[in-house]
Amino acid sequence: MTTAEFFHMGGYAFYVWTSYGLTLIVLLANVLSPLRQRRKILADLARRERRERKLK
Amino acid sequence: MWRFFHKLGSPKHFYRIAGAWIPWLALFCAGFMLVGLYLGLWVAPPDYQQGESYRIMYVHVPAAWMSLFIYVVMAGAGAIGLIWHMKLAEVMAISSAHIGASFTFLALVTGSIWGKPMWGTWWVWDARLTSELILLFLYLGVIALHNAVEDKRTAARATSILAIVGVVNIPIIHYSVEWWNTLHQGPTVTKFDAPSIDVRMLIPLLLMAVAFKLFYAVVVLMRARCEILQRERNTQWVRQLAGES
């Protein structure tokens, strides 16, 4: 199989690659969402810590 | 051994152990996925009826399997949380909901994209497709209910009950292609006699299925760690952790 044939997918390129593209997006979103959430939580907690130290 | 499980039940130790496992699980997931994609997209022969379009199967079928698997895990964790009041089970249940919803969405959309060239339509209201759509609504219901209740423990109880009731949909989805006449094809792998699928197509499919399972393990642990940080925000160890970062 040549590379051109591979990307052509026997005429079904649009359907096949759209499916794989969407899969990639969903998987990436699943990884990025907890990473972002974690950064946000830790930043919030660190802010709270600083505020409490000032109050003392 | 029991000490290990006992430790695993405490959020602090779970947080640490999960953190150590995530990179390894991610590594194995990437390995399975790369080999699965290579064999599935490049090596496996085209289907004698569907040509190259059948290659959508390598993401569609694992996503659909995961949508069912994660639901059962979520309901099981919810039940454990209800019965033994295990905080960690509650955390696993709600962390699974978002991931399960995304895989259900993926199964529906890739199925639709596959249906257009093969069946000539994006969507039909047949048993398999409709019951899978109901699964998506169940996941979204669990997430919405969890967000609607302020107190985390009350929210966990309510969502667990909803998740357990929804389990009735799982066998309906699985057997829908046998109980009703549907456009969706019958099972070719998960039946009792030998799978009626060429082994060169079966191996990449199974590799992708394992990769998706490992992927779920990675992201559910990542989400669970976030959830634990939120819930344990007032404990000494989380304060210390936040101070270090």
C-alpha cells in the first residue's frame, strides 16, 4: 500500500479520518481537562494559604 | 496485602499511589494504541463488503465497549459508596461519569459517520442506536444531578442511586441487536462461539480495546486525584501540598 492510497482510504477518506480526528479530540480533552482542573485547584489553595498567612 | 488495600482506601495514600501509577499506565496505553493503529490502519486487509470504511471500527467499537464498561464501573463504585460509605468509591463514581459520557458521545458520532456511507443515513431510531443515546442521557443526568447538589456526600448518594437504576439499560444495549430487528450488525466478537472476524482484523481491534481501557484508567485516576484535592482541601496534607506548589 502506498501512502497516497493510505490517506485515500478507498474513497472513504472523509468518513474514516473524521472519525479518527474526533477520537483524537475526545481523548485529548479527557487528558487536558483534569490537568487544567488540577492547576486551578492548587492555585486556589495556594491563594487561600497566602491570604490566611496575611490575616495572622 | 490487606495493609496495601487499607492504605489504598485512605485518600492521602490513594492520591500518592495513583500519582505513581499514572505515567506507567499512560506508557502502556500509548504502546498498545500505536501498535493497534498501525496494524488496524496499515496492515489489516480491507473488508470484502465495506472496503476501507470498516476501519472506523477500530475506534467505534472500543469506544462503545468503554461506554458500557465505564457505566458498570460507575454504578458498581456508586453501590460500594452507598453500602460501605467509602469516600473513595464515591470519588471514582463521579470521576467516571465525565469520561463515560465522552466515550458514549464518541461511539454515537463515529457510528453515525460510519452509518452514512454504509447504511445511507446518519441516524435511524433503531434499538441499538436509541438505547446508546439513552445511555448518554443517563451519564449527563448523573453529572447534572451531581452538580446540582451542593453537599458532596449527598450528591454522591443521589447520583449513585440514579446510576444503579440506569444499569437496566446496559443489557438492553448489549442484546438490542438480537432482540429487535435493527440496522446495526450483530456481535462478531463477544459471542459464545469463535469470533466471526478475520484474525488480522481481530488483533488490532483487541489491542485498541486494551488501549482504551488503559486510557480510561489513566484519566479516571487523574480526575480522582483532582476530586480528592477538592474534598480534602481542609486537611493538613493538602495544605502542605498547596504550599509546596
